[in-house]
Amino acid sequence: MRAFLILAASILASAGVSSAQERRGPPTGWSSQIDGLSSWQGEASLSGGGDVAVNRGFVRGGVFHSWDGGTTAGLQLSVGRFDYRFRNTQSQPWGDITDLRISAPVRFRAGDRATVFVSPSLRYDYESGAGASSGRTYGVFAGIAWEVNPRLTLGPAFGAFTRLEDNDLEVFPALLVDWEISDRWSLSTGSGLGATQGPGLSLSYAVTEAWNVSLSARSENVRFRLNNSGPAPGGVGEDSSIPVVLTVSYDPNPGLSFTAFAGAELNGELTLDDATGRQISRQTYDTAPVAGFAFRLRF
């Protein structure tokens, strides 16, 4: 289920527009987009003793070109930072993590009702002091969505990605959903919280044309290369969790959006592997409060 939600959200986010926008038809020519997100995750007790807290921040920029007939291609670059703080632990498994992502999303029509998404991407996740190339992974998201009716778009998708220290590709299926249940209610695997890249399923209610309230659950999982100074020199760290948040969004016009959110990180887990891929530590952490804000600007 974790991979399912990540993939479905990422395809729609990387395509640069939502299914609702597609039905209206994007304007032809060049456009740009900037996303930003900052989040705070409060202290949570670790099963092995001590506490962990995290601050996260992302900025993403992209340029797109749309042609007559519904074809769009673009290039996106995001820069993220995870600031981990461990307290009262026997050792600090890692410190600050850098997250760099480059993607080249393409979307085109396949008949009157179908749209195809393809988004190859390159990603670097590494601790300060480690080489960026040592944290490189790559892969592709792809899928096809059919407009079942003016209110419902569905379709299958898949992802194929490399993993740090793994020789095999991770391949997993997904389902794209964009369902306008009523004039105010909708259910979507859309991008949710801007640049997090991992939001999953959102149930939304349109209070007015500008204000929107939603309940979102997503699954997040990140693996990163460690430097040579910690307890697992040159190894791999991993942080996984399921954030569930209530969001309030304000969209004063089609090109601008502001979002505030608050909720909890569930099922948190930290793992530590050495340079040979052998797991040397696995700890869960208690439910942690999370809050933050995001913005999106299109021009």
C-alpha cells in the first residue's frame, strides 16, 4: 500500500496539472511552477531509548511546454533538507540529509478520453559529508488514466526504481483516482502537500471557491547514503512513516495556492544498514505531532 500511494500521487504531481485542469485543457506555450514546503515533526520516543525530531524543507521549480492536442513536457528540480535531532541516544545514527530530485515529466492524450503519463527521474539522498553520487537512485513513473465520465478519472500505473545497496529494480503497481463525488466533495490521489513528493489519498471539501479543507494520508519512505563518521560508515539510513494530516488551503487565483496542515506521523521506523547492506539497527518511534505550511505558484 505504501508504494501504491507514493506512485499514484507522484505521477499526477510530476505531470504539472491535475485531472480537473486537463479536462479544461492547459494553455499552450511555456509555463513555470514553484513549490515550497516547510514542516516540523515533534519529539517522539524511540524504541531503543531516547527521542527523535525532524524539521523538513523543500523547494521545487519546474518549466513546462504545452502543445495543441494536450501534450505537455517539462523539467523539474527540487532541493530538500531533513534536519534530524536525536536526544539521549547511545549514538547519533545520522545528521542532516540532503534530497535532490530531477524529473522530466511528459503527458499526452491517447484518444478522446485517455491520458498517458511518463516521468523518468533521478534522485540523490545523502548525509552531509557523503558524496552526492553515492546516494543516487533513478527510475520511472508511468501510467494511463481514462475519463470514465466528467466527474471520474481512473487508470493503472506502475513504478520501477533502483534502491541504494539493492541490485534489483523495485517494481510496483498503482491506481490513479480523481473523483468529484459532488460539487463540493472530491477524492484524489493528487499532489496534496506540494513538494513533499509523497502525499497519498485526500478527501477534500470545497468550503468556497477559494477555501478548501481536506483529510490526507500519505506514505513516506526515504533511504539515504551515510558519511564515514557515524556508527555505520558508508552505510544506508532509512526513515518511513505514515503522516495523517488535516489541511486548509487557500487558492486566491488559479496560479497561487497556500496550504497549512497539522496532524500526526504514524508507524514511524528508522533502520540503519552498514556498507555491506547488513541491517545493524531497527527502531520504531512513537506517534509524533506534525505541522507545517506549503505554497505553489504557477506563472
